[in-house]
Amino acid sequence: MSTAQRPEGEMPQNIAAAIADVSDRATVLVREEIELAKAEVTEKVAKLARGAVVGVVAGIFFLFALIFILTGCAWLLYFYLPVPDWAYFWGFFAMAAILVVLGALAGLIAARAIKRSSPPVPTMAIAEAQRIKETVTAEPEAATPSGLTPPPGAPPPPAAPVPASQEQAGGPS
């Protein structure tokens, strides 16, 4: 049905319905992108939390083992240091000094690792939003006769029929 044969009130309603449909779809798309970002961040935070809990538990076990190891090392240092028999505390002081140096090195390494780590950013959602923005703001390559761009992968629109008067005259000029 051509526009000349349509009732005048029908075309604005179709345009209004199309605009409302596009608006609704854009709203749904934005909501889905927000949900994707939330899910992605939640997943990354959950992985970080699980890793942190396992790390804390491992640290507690290591701490108790370290206490026994360090006590033994302090007594061993006492036997090898040239101190009198009653001065066993020098072994513990020497062990404390060694631990201070190792703790400072570990702190520096940890600070460097934290600075290099990336925050939990929803990279997939950001990339998808950028693709959507590029798609929406891109110039249409070839418009259909109605002025709308066909969706990607859609078959080409049918060619407009040539009026009989032009066919007899040898085509359009």
C-alpha cells in the first residue's frame, strides 16, 4: 500500500509506535548492559574474596609453623654465637633482626604487586557498550527506500517497480 492510499492518521501512529518500540528496546538494552556489568564485577569480587579467604587460612597455618621454626632457629643461633652460656637471649635477638629484614623485603614485594594489579573492571560490559555506541552513532551505509537502514545480514530490499510509461520509453532518464 503506498503512502497516497493510506489514511492520513495511520502513518503518524506507525512512526509513534516505531519510536516507542526503539525507546523500549534501548531501555532494555541499557538495563541488560548494567546487569552484565554487575554480574561481571560480582564474579570477579567473588573470586578475589575466595582467594583472600584461602590465603588467610594458609597464612594462619604458616604462622604457627613459623613460630616453631623460628624458636628452633633462635636456639640454634644461641649455640653458634660466641656468647656466654647464660646469654641465650642473643639468639632470639639475632632471629628477630633477620625477621625484620625479611618482613621489610616481603612488604616491598607486596606493595609492588598491589600497584601492578588491576581493579575488578567489567571489561566485557564496557566493550559491548562501546560496540553498541559505535553501531548507534555510525553513518548508515545504504538506506532503504523508506529511509531506514536494514539490519546486518538482512536480504537486500526489493527493487522499486518501474512505471509502465518509463518501460515503454526505454527506461528512466
